[in-house]
Amino acid sequence: MARYRKKWLDHQETNFQFSLPALLWFVPTAALLLLGARGRLEQKSPIRIGTAYFSNHAFPNQLGLNPTYTLIKSIEEELKGNRKEITLMPNDKAISAAKNYLKIDPTNNYDSPIARIATAGAEQKQKPNLVLVIMESMTADKMGRYGNPDGLTPTLDSLAKISYSFDNTYSAGIHTHNGIFSTLYSYPALMQQHAMKHVVLPEYTGIAKELKKHDYQTIYFTNHDDQFDNVGGFLSANGFETIVSEDDYPDEKVLSTLGVGDDFLFEYAVPKLNQLHKKAKPFFASLMTASDHGPYNIPDDVGFTGKHDDIQKRIVEYADWSIHKFLKLAQKETWFDNTIFVFIADHGNPHFSDYDMPLSYHHVPFIVHAPTLLGTPKAFDEMAGQIDVGPTLIPLMGLSHLNNTLGVDLMKHNRPYMYFSADDKYGCISKDYFLVVRNIGTESLYHYENEDTRNYISEKPELADSMKHYAKSMIQTAQWMLLNKKTGDQE
């Protein structure tokens, strides 16, 4: 057999001649192979793990995964460092400290060490709907409430005055995927790890899953391609029944790779929410905006008129105006009075800062608006984070649940500090001081309210140690929970 094979190969080698027909066949064949490898024509991203996820059940989703593809993606993620394990302190000490900070009963009998029953807060006459808007790049620094003089956010500023406003809230990370993940699933950002890009997607509890247990319908809206950051696949695997994205919108409304404008996102959402309301079941809707991200595009036929010519200011005005439009549309619907509206940012903006970890990248608004359900407006000054959104809202909706997250109910639990991370450092903040711990081994403690750049580490070692211990024990516990598959539902 080997002899005949060699003879055939020799024949092929001596008789091969370049020809135009061969080239004409080669080019389209190569193009088709490349397209097959990429998996899709969309400009935004190639095929991802989440593309195979079509249901809320893990087993059929896993059947659609190609083993060769997943092996290569696993190697790719390892090489990028996106799954590099965090080792800030011993796991047992971290978990013990986290349980103490979170005030968890030591007799906890759940499989997860941080799972605990969270009882309902104020009783509601009927289950309220929940609409959670995650706003692209809406740092608190853009709002008049926090000192911006340009009048960019009249809607949000007005809302904060007549709502519950948590004024010391910080984003978990500096990327949109951090903001979506931490807001919806109440786990912190783990440095440069990408929570939604695992080859086998982890199971998390979160707002959507917990509300589904109370017979809620769940839906997520995004302006653009839902495969960006693997959002669609991850959310489908973790509690969201419906994902609405660029493919659902009219082609003429798509402005760029970021999809439709914010105002159309909201306009499109209202009829969808009406359909859910007609099913006589409460709904949870989350909307992730995108307009306040380059390339900036403002539609010229929607009635928006801003005060500023500077596009970076004008786009903030447009984003805020779009929220105003959304609330005006929603007010006309019968479900409005029984709905809690929440506005928070995915992260802030890295405005000029004397610190290498700009606080403007993390300080974000967190507004809970429901006048007929919540009553008297309140401003909360306690430290808070995106991870506290779900554990605060669910009891506020009059519902009890099993909290298996690092988030707390801000109506009952006062945090001494809040922690967050960038790709190569983490921070911890109190009402006066800001600690930065860098991967390169240096640490700084700033008196940030005075914009002081002096390092107070040597003068306040006990405070620095306390803040560092709080942050690293929480982050390390989150890492252990993920690696040991404890982040999902508990029996």
C-alpha cells in the first residue's frame, strides 16, 4: 500500500501545473473555509461559545459545542490570561473573613459557605415589575448632583431627587462586561478575568433566576450584537428567557457597529413589555444602553436638541434625553405604577485624575425610582457597589430569596468599605480614604475627598490593613466560589 501511495504522490507532484481555473476554485474555497472558521458575517465579533446556547437548559446547550473549537478557545483564553487564578490570600482565611463581614450565621448548612436567607422588606400588594437600565459610561461625574456644571443630565438629576439614590455606589470593574455581570449576578470583577467567556459557562444565581422562582418573565435588551462579550449566551444560560438585540431591529435604525440609538432601544422595548404584561405575570427587564460609547451617533430625526456642540457632552445629553423619553412612554402604560425602575452605569469614565486608578471610572449613580411603591424619597450615603443591586432590590420588591452572592441588602447592611478592580490592580474605598493595591507590589492610601496625592500608608497602617483585608478576602472568596462551582442555586 505504501508503494502505491508513493507512486501516486510522485505522479501528482510531476503533473501539477498552476492554472487560472485552479486559482478560481482556490480563492472562493479558501474564503468559504475562513468564513466557516469565523462562523458569522457580522462585523462586531466572530462565532462564540454563546452562539450555541439556544435554551435555558445546560445539557442541550453543551451538545451544540464543537470539541475542537472549545479546546482551541480554552487554550486561547489561557494564553490571554483571562482565566488566571487570583491568589491574594489563603482560601480558608478569605472565606472565614468574608462570612464575618457579611454577617453569615456560622451554622450555615448550605453547600456554599456564603449562602444565606434574605427576608423580604416592605410588603407589596402585588408583585411589582422590575426594569433595570444599565447605562453605558454614565459616571457620576457627568451628573449635576455630583458637581458637574454643564447640565448634561437633567433627567437623572431630577429622578435622583424623587427616588432612592445611593450616592456612594461603585462599579465592580472598568469594562462593560464587568458592569453587566456584577450588576445582574452580584459577584465582583476578578481583575482581568472575563466572567462571561468561559468555554463551559458557569451557573450563577442572580436577579433573573431568583425572580423566575417567583414566576417572573425575564427579558434583556441590548442596542447591538448580543454576541459581543458573549453576553447573549451567558445571559441565556443564567436566567434570561428572551434576548433582544440588533437582529430584531429594523435595518434602517441601526446607526453603527453599536446598533440602534438609545432612544429607539427604549421605544422598541415598551411594546415588548406591554406584551409581557398582557400575560398576567410580572416581568423583569434589563436594558443595556450603548450610545455613550464611540463611535458616537445621534439620530437627527428624533426630536433631540442639546445645548452642547462638543460631541462627548452632547452624547451624554442624548443618553439622558432618551431616558426621559422612555419614562414618558412608560407612564402611558397600565403597568407603570406597579414597576420599579432602576438606573445604574456599567462603569464610569477615566476622566483626568491624579490617581492611577481614577475614581471617575468607578463612581456611578444608582437610582431606584417607584414613587407609588417606595414612598418618600431618600438619599443613602453608605458605601455600595453594583454587586448590591440584586440583594437590595429583591427584598425591596417584597420577596424573600436565598442570597448566594457577595452582595448585601443596602437597606439592612452598612458596608464599612467598597472594593473594585481594574485589570492590574484593585481598590478599596471608605468615605474618606482610597486604597490602591497594584499587581507590581506597590500600595497607596489617598485622602481622596481633598484630592490629596500624598500616600498615607505609613501614617495609617491599621486603616490600610483593614481596607486591604476586606477587599482581598471578598475577591478571593469570589474566586474560590467560581473555581469550586458554588455560585449556582443551593438546595
